[in-house]
Amino acid sequence: MDQNTIDEGKTIAIISYITLIGTLVAYFMNNSKQNEFAKFHIGQALRAWLTGILVTIIASMLVSITGIEFLMYLQYTGLILAILGLINAMNGRMEEIPLVGHIGKKAS
């Protein structure tokens, strides 16, 4: 990917990591531009936020069953993944976020 494509998509990529609403805004901003760098990071951001929501639900259920309140710290999973993706976007890198960045991709 050329540097021009990265530079043009960087703002949209960064916006995608600012909450789930930011991901939706970035998706619609990129709809007409179809920038590949932004598209990659919108997908990574969506994976981060959905993982965070899912892990929070599971952690809440586990806390209610086991009483181990330490598990509630897992609710920060989505935020941590989003921060890692944001750092990649700001640095112009197309690196998958840990654990879930590869989910839903076609094998080549």
C-alpha cells in the first residue's frame, strides 16, 4: 500500500477507534472514498468493540455465578484492543489487533 493511501485514510482510521459510534461514523465517511487503509482499521475497530461487549457480558455472568469480582476487569478488553489499533492507525501500520484481528478474514 502506498503512503498516499495511508495518509488519506489515516483520519478516518483514527475516528474508527473512538467508540463504537466512531466506528459507524468512519464506515459512512469511507463509504464514498473506499480507502483500503481506513477500511482495514474500521474492520479492526469493529472487532475490538464487539469483543469488548461480548467479554463484558460473559464476565458479568461469571461474576454473578462465581462471585469473583476480579473478572470485571475483563470489561476493559475492548478498550485495550481499540487503543492498540489506534496506535497502529496513527503510525500508518496495517497490523491486526491481538486475539481477534484475524476473525472473519478469508484465507488466502
